[in-house]
Amino acid sequence: MYYPLDLASAMPVLAILEATTRTQQPRVILDACAAPGGKFLVMAGVFLSSAADTKLVAMENDAFRLSRLKQNVRLYIPQEVSKSQLQVLG
């Protein structure tokens, strides 16, 4: 599946990746104002495939945007991904 994404969504993920490659500690990454989910999907692809000790948390305050975020997580993140590593909050 294809998800349209601009560079502004990828840059924060690259910065987090650069900052966390120096440590081997378990990490929790929060994406506040996460809808529609582009950054969150990139983080899931980068961190969940390579680091079993990472937990991703997405937050969205707006009900409509939260529903879009949840829909995109369902559509683009494989069901094999441990749901204990992902959390979507509204």
C-alpha cells in the first residue's frame, strides 16, 4: 500500500533515529498531535522492525482526526506488529 508523505513528516523521525542510535536503552516515543499518522507510520516502520524494546504512543485531541489516525494505523501497520508496542490515545 502507498501512503503519501511529505519530507516534513519524515524529518522528525530521522532526527529521533539519529539521537537514539547512540543508546541501547528501551525507549518510548510520543507523537503528539499525531493525525493523520504519517510520522507515526514512519516511526512504526523504522523502530518496531529493528527494536523490540520500543513503544510508540500517538495522541490526538480532535475526534475526527483521531478517527483518521486509527484508520491509517489499521490500514498500514501489519497485524503481526505487537499491539503492546503501539498505543493510540484520544
